[in-house]
Amino acid sequence: LRHLGTATGTERAVWLAGWLAATVTFDARTRTTPLSATLLHCAARGEASPEVTAVLRGVAGAQQLEPALRRLRRVGHTSGADLTQGMAIGVDAVLSLAGHPGGRP
């Protein structure tokens, strides 16, 4: 939300990213494993794995999207698929907040 919102000038998406980051990290260390809490805090700061970054570059048209999606989906047992779904939701949210009905341009 933060990266795509900034790139598209969608201030509501950037605000939503900040709100979500504060919400999910507020008590993450007491509600999940230390590793998961650390990953949530990293994501809240806009940090991501190379696989996630590659997909964002693909969405932006800076590289091929499909190979990046395949690499991301192969991460972990279900983590890559979960991340892919979450990123799709984020892209749809940014597009919706930018005024594209249904999240699609």
C-alpha cells in the first residue's frame, strides 16, 4: 500500500498503510512468534524480501511479472502463496482508492 500508493500519488493508500502498520505491530510480539513479529515489523517499515520486491517491480512494469510471481509462490510451504494473495489485495486496494472501480484500471 505504501509503495504503490506513493508511486501512484494515492495519499489515502499511504495513510491506510500507516494505520495498518501501527495496528498489526502494536502487540505483535505478544500475539505471534518472534519470527512472525519481526517480519510484521519489517513489512510495516516497507521492507520486503527480494521475491516480494521483484513482484512489485513486475507490477510497475520494470521487469517481467510472471517469473517473479512464480518465485514468490515457491517461498515456504504456504508463505509465498499467502504473500501473493496479500499483494493482490494491496494492489486492488490502491487502485480502488485511486478511483478505479473494482480495483482494476
